[in-house]
Amino acid sequence: MSSIYERLEPGEIEKRSFAIIDAEVPELRPFQGEEWLVVRRIIHTTADFELLSLVRFHRDAVRKGIEALDRGCLIITDTEMARMGIPLRRMDQLDCRVECYMGDPEVREKALRDKTTRALTAVDFVLHRLDGAIYVVGNAPTALLRLLEWVGKGKCKPALIVGMPVGFVNAAESKELLAEQSDIPYITIAGRKGGSALAASVINQLAEIALREQ
């Protein structure tokens, strides 16, 4: 087994993985073009082909996300795991900042006072900075629900919401609400599946496309 790895050049494992996915999902695919590149990256992250039937795109999501990254937008994540999953080697080239406020002392203290989640409080904390930003939710349904509440009230207008909270309590429901709204472009996964790694992988693929276009 080690001799196989020794023959692989940098990037070759990823390239071969994508080729395997392409071969196992032949044309006609349920997604085309840039949407397929995003879905393929998600499958590569999880090795879960069931996601083919679960990923949902707003009609403008990919293009609006790429445009926002090309402008050097702010990216907010609901977990440090998602933030760390978006490498600076891509973001620095696009002049984008990736921030997470789950560990911010002010957020922690306010969440304790209000007896609510830090994920929800973190949305409130950055509300004034969300116009034109990308919000990445990979874990907390409360973050996505709060974000949708503010969007519905016209308090913020993100360029893109990547909504992929995972779990059994309000995860599926929050993503259903996201898919029902049409004002803000979104990329989501129906049902209980999701996670920070998947949400980060979406941003990474959009960034790859943006850098290639530059």
C-alpha cells in the first residue's frame, strides 16, 4: 500500500478521487456545470453518494457566491471547525476574511444572560456586518433559524447562506425553512445530514472557481 502512495504526486489523490466520483455518477447527472463541481466536492468530503439526492441550490446561489468571494467578502462561520476548514491559502488570494464568534467573550456572556445558544447570539453579534457577506452554518440550527428571522425582517441581506446544520433537533426543519425562502441565495442539504466539513467544502469549491476565473 505504501508504494502506491509513494508514486502519487501532490494533488493526485484528490484528482483521482474526483475522477472516481465522475465515473460513478455518469451523465446525465442531476447537477450540471458549477453546481456539479460543488456537489462533487461535497461527495468527496464525505464519500456519501446519497447526498446527490439531498443537495438543494437556490437558482442564483453558485454565481452569487462566486461574485461575493471575488469581491473579497466577509465569511462568517457558526463553528471553529468550519472556519478552520476554509484554508487561508484560498481566502488570502481573494482578500476574504473568515471569522467565527462562538468563542468571543461577549457572545458567551450574553448567551448565558439570555439563556440561549452561543450560535444564535453570534448571529446577533455580527448582524450589522452581514449585508453582502456569506454565512456558513455547519452545526447549529439555532444559528440558521436566527439568521432567517433577521432576513425575513429585512435586517440583513447576505450574499449567500450555506445552511447545513446536522442533527436530530430542528436541523431538517431549519433547512426546510431556508429552502422555502427565495430572497437570499442558499445552498443546503435536505434532512438530518450536514456538518461543518460539508459546509466548508462548499466555500472551498466556490473559491476554486473564483480563483480560476481570475
